[in-house]
Amino acid sequence: MSASHSRRSLIALAVAQACAFAPAAMAESSENVLPEVVVTSDSAKDGIARNASIGGFSEAPLRETPASISVITREQMQDRSIRTATDAVKYDASVQNSYNAVGLSDWFAIRGFVLDQGSSYRKDGLVILAQSSIPMENKESFEILKGLAGLQSGIASSGGVLNYVTKRPTNEPLRTVTLEVSERGTRYAAVDLGGRFEDQRFGYRINAAVEDIRSYVRASNGDRRFVSGAFDWRISPRALLQVDVDYQHKSQLTVPGFQLLGSDLRIPTGVSGKTMLNDQPWSRPVTDDTNNLGVKFEYELNDNWRTTLQANAFALRRDDAVALSVGCPATGSFSNYCANGDYGLYDLRRDNDKRTVNTTQALLQGRFNTGTVKHELTTGVSTLNRRDSFADYLFDFVGTGNIYNPVYYNYTLGPTKPVSLRRKDDERSVFMQDILSLTDKLKLHAGVRYTQLKRDQFNAGGTLLRHTDEGFALPNVALVFSPQENWSIYGSYSEGLDPGGEVPDGATNQGTVLDPSRSRQYEVGVKADISSNVSVAAALFQIKRTNEYIDSSNTYVVAGDAIHRGVELSAQGRVTRNLMIGASMTALQATAENTGDAQIEGKRVGNVPKLKSALYMDYALPQMPALKLNGTWIYSSSKEFVPNRDIRTAIPGYSVLNLGARYATKVSGVKTTFRFGVDNVFNKFYWGDASNAFGGYLIPGAPRVFRLSAQMDL
């Protein structure tokens, strides 16, 4: 039996098994139904989140959390046809794409800092690896914590963390089927099944998806298969066990970006978002297989104290391949294409990458009083074990290509290089946080986390290249003042632990990752519910961390500071009975200071716009309430492309308009919701990314793309 057939059989079996539970679930009596045990963001009103867990160690109201947080709920993901994290983050102006090439994983920067793919992405609060795309079908919500997360996470990018909250079983039977067509014929189908067994203590949630990918970039085709299961067992009124497991296979030909042209470093013109440079007869897709297993046990010791034990195991296997366009063979440059659009064409491959991360966390949480002061105390320990095994890339010159006139080569693929253990991380943390209610209106949040990291890095032959054994204490303190029940002001100081940058290929010290470095953040903000349906927030922040770059000797070094200062504004809610809005704006100044290098001192950080905004509107026609229209306007000011210290090019800003409609009806007695959307309505060409990743590439934004879906609630 083929691997593809096996995956289809697995999905079919999961769906059939879940459907078999339906009669028992439907037979449940109201007398025996347990309260729903799912812990997710409160989205009771119009799908807008009021709570989040990423700001601390348990679910808390967003208005009372002294951090800048945004949440995309399941209802919003459905209404906006969100299939990937890239679709989700475009509604938050603080998040910027960072080498989000078609066919690769979702990679972002928050507040101008690129997120680390091995520490800044979380599932239910625990680390998962983001080198592959993360499925959204089994996610209840998507949380974005902007800024330092040292107390919550230990090691993580200075920009913040993304947390994927897993769907849990439902009390009532849930049977949803979604079908969609988009782009150049992409076909997508998904099922979402939930409910309870005859024994009401047991619940289930099954999600599965199949996708035949036909990207808007011709030849970037592929396929995806996904299946997941989440199960709850109410062992006793005080004890709950939760288990979730998922598997995803994805294979797709990736789309490379563009370099600048000629010695005068011109931005390429005459290309489109549909241009494909990886369409050689011997091109191979990037193939990812991921497995995830999560376990969580909660026990209420009494009415005031509870304990939580949690573990997660994530594994990725990848075959990486691309016909890579890089440099100008005529001049020997690797930083730019030739003036006429010629480039060097290389066979870049490595097979059988294996990356795993296993995490655990134990919490003890309780409430108590000392005199007139109320305490909400959390203490805990966590562990992380990461192992990366991979080969050096095969990087063989094939010939000369051209971005305007494709050249095709007959080329025989040779074997890739052998795989070996290249990185080993062991992380141990202890932490404590106390939220003290000093008065009815004033709360003090005080916490500290101590993280010990042991990291070993090896070359292909197994020789130790770098050993790290360091400990860091990361304090966090904040004051929250609530003059009235509907609004709060906060001020905070926090320290984080940036994971250390991966040295780019071509540098003298390539093949290693720098040691972690401490980062510091000051933030003040205000949050308010200006009505029962509308919430607004504003934050002013400064983040300071060590600056990393390639110096004049072609060595990746730590020199000076990266200082990012900015302001964030947001609003969301139902303005009138028929009109709902969501708005986000970020103004950011990101510079390198105290470096002693005139080439970068005081200069803007690459790929960071000074101003970015996003506006979403959803309008229900009064004469036809079943029909709702929506629109999204995204604006980004200009930014700079800085592939290395000697190249700095201004990239124009852009604005993009997306429109859509939703119509709810019944088809043969089945509740059905049709959704239609057009992204980039005016088919505007723009450069979405100007990332220095992988030597620096410009990546076009998507052209006009259509999508049509039908969601059936059985």
C-alpha cells in the first residue's frame, strides 16, 4: 500500500469512527451532561475574544492583562476563510511576514524582531517547531503576544510568541463539513466532528482535511493531508485528563524570491507574483511530515488550589529541495543577479531532516489572602529537550538562468549528504508569579523565571563546535490600575531571553547558533471596553536587545544594540447592529545603536515598515440579514531591504484591498454557509517581504486570488 493511500485511509477511518459515535452522543440526556471542559478564549459575542491564556499561566481577561495581546477566534477563522497563520496575522499590524515564500512554512516578525522557529511558536503554551506549516483545522483560537515573554516562555524571540489553542470536545454533537475551491483550482475539504460518548465523562473532537494545492504561481503544486483527535476524560469532578494527537503530510514545490539586479542594485521590474524560478524538470518539492502528541492533567486540590501537569512531543521529518537562483555568475557576486536578469542556478537539497522537541510543565496555582491583600499565585517548573539531525546542503552549480527568459537544463540529481546530530538543547526552568490585589482598583503583577540552558552544536563529522551552559533570571513586574470596571491602565518592565541567531551560510562562523542574550522591555498601555460590544487598546513600548549582523570580515557577530520603539493602537467590536469592525495600527522605529560600525549605526532595520495598518469591516444588509459583506484594507509604508551591511535599498510601500461575502441558508434542510472572497481586488503588484533570510530575497505579494467555500453544519 502506498504512503498516500495509507494517509487517505487513516483520515477516512478517523472520520468514520467519529461518525459512529454520533448516535450515542445524540442520545445524551440533559440531566447527565457535564459542563463543557474546554478552556478557550471567550468568544460569546460575535466571535470576539475577551480572554487569553498566553499573557500568563491561565485564562485571564484581556483588559486586565498587562501586555499587548490579540486573538483570532474560531468564528473569525471561519468567517474570514483563514487556512494558515499567514492568513490570520494580516489583521494585526504589529506582525510582519519574514520570508513567507509560497510552499514554505509561515515565518513572521513581531515588533520588528524575527520569530525563532524553534522557540517562539507554541501549542497550548508549549513549544512546537515552525520549520513546517502548522495546521489550523484543529485550532480553537490563535493568540499573539507582542513583546517579551521571558516569564511565560523563557527562551523566545524579543518580538513575542504565537500560541495555537487546540479545539476540545463539545457537549453538543458537532458535525461540520467545509468544501472550498480557490486560486488556480486548489481543492480543499475538511470535517470537524465533536461530542461525547455514551459515558458522558468521555468527549472527542476529530478534525481532518485534504487539500490538492494549485497555487497562483504556476508549477507550485502540491498536496496536504491532515488528521487530528482530541479527547477528554472527566475522571472525577475535580480531575480532568486531556489528550490530543495530530499528523500532517504536506508536499509542495516552493517559490524562490528575487535578488537585486546589477552593480547598481536595482529592484527587479517586469516580474509578477506568479513568476516561478523553481520550475526545472528536475525540481523537487519540499516534503514535510509532522507528528504531535499532547497530554494535560488538571486536578483541583480544593476550591482555591489546583495543579496542572502538561507534556507535548513534536516531531518533524523533512526533505528540502529547490532549484535556487542566486548571484551573478559573470561577476562572481552572490548578493545580486546580473544587470540583464541572469542568475546562477543551483541544485540545493538535503533529505531526511529530523527535528524533535519534547516539553513538560507542572503548575501549582492558588488564591489566598494576607491581610487585606489578595494573592493569585502560580509556581511551576518546565523542561525542554530539542534534537536536530540534518545534513549539510548539497549546493551544486547547474547553469545560468534568467528571470525574464527561462532556461531549462537536463540535470541528473545525485545523492544528498549524510545526516547526523547537529544540535542538542536541554532547557530547565523554575518560575513564580504573584498577582497581588492591593486595592479594588490596583493590582501588582510580580514574577521571575530562572532558565538554565545546555546546548551542544556539532559539525557533519560529529565534532563539537560550540558548547553553551548558562543560566538566566528573568524578572517581570507590572502595575494595573482600573479607575473604573470597564478600563485599565498598565505599566510594565520585563526581561526576556532571545535564543541567539543562526549564523548565515557563507559567514566565516557558519553552521552554528549564537548564545542566548538578554533583552529588556518597557511598556505602558491602556485597555477599555467603551461599550459592551466595542474594545480598544493602545500600547507604547521600547525593546532593547543585542544586535547581530555580518561585519566587514564576513563574520556573524554581536555588536551594539537593536532598539525598537513603537506605538500600537487597536479596536474591535460591533459598532452598530449591522456593522462590525476590527482595526490595528503600528508605528515602529527600529534601529541599530552603539555598534561602532558606520555602515549600520543608527540605520533602520531591514524589512520593518515605519507604519502599518489593517482595517476589517463586516456589514449585514438590513434588508437581507442572511447576507453579510466584508472588506479588509492593509497598508504598509516603505521599508528597507538590507541583505548585508553593504547593501541598503528602499522598497516601496503598498496597500491591498480584499473583499468578501457570506450567505447563510439551508440546503435540503442542512444549515449551509457560502463564502466568497477576492484578495488583492485590484491585482496590484507589490513586494510583501524584503527579508535578509537565506542571503536576502525579495518576495512578491500574492496577485488577485479568488476563493469560494461552503460550510455545512449537519
